[in-house]
Amino acid sequence: MTRVPAALLRHRIVVEPYAGESAYGQQYRHATPDVPALVDATPRMVRASDGRQVVASATFVAGPMLDCPPGSRVTLPDGRTTTALTVAHHTAPGLPVPACTEVSCE
């Protein structure tokens, strides 16, 4: 499996993977700083995991092993903190295309 070339992942983001709800609100696992990604801040319509249509304010592509379930907290390169709405793992075993993770953020 090939990966997205590192030269294309020009931005650095911080990902705090969503761990669930507790009596004190949303819980997150330890932050992963300095994650290489390619961020696109173009707004677009996406369908969230609960089925509603929402406008994603940013989408980013990162390596295929990124741990970022929906609900994760993401800090973008401009310092804005947002929430992961949808996560898609793109793989094509046996084909000469790179594997990656695509995340749309609130």
C-alpha cells in the first residue's frame, strides 16, 4: 500500500481523538501534535454520522493510519479549533494510488 507523499502534506494540525461521553461531558484521548496534513478550507455540504446535512468549514487529508474518529477535536494551522464530522479511509489494495484518511470538520 502506498501512502500520500509527504511533500503534499504541507500543513501541521493537532488531533485529540474522541473517547466518548462521561458525566463531565465529552472526553478526548491524548493529543497528537504536529500531524502532517493537507487542509482545504473551502466550505462544502457533508452528511454527518447521525444523518443530518451540515456545512463542513474545512476538510483535510492525512496519512492512512490517522486516529481521528468523528467527534474528535482538531486544531487547524490557523489556530482554529473544530470538530471532526466525517472520516473516510481511502484504500485501494493492489492499485498504484495512495492510501489516506479524509476528514471533514465542522
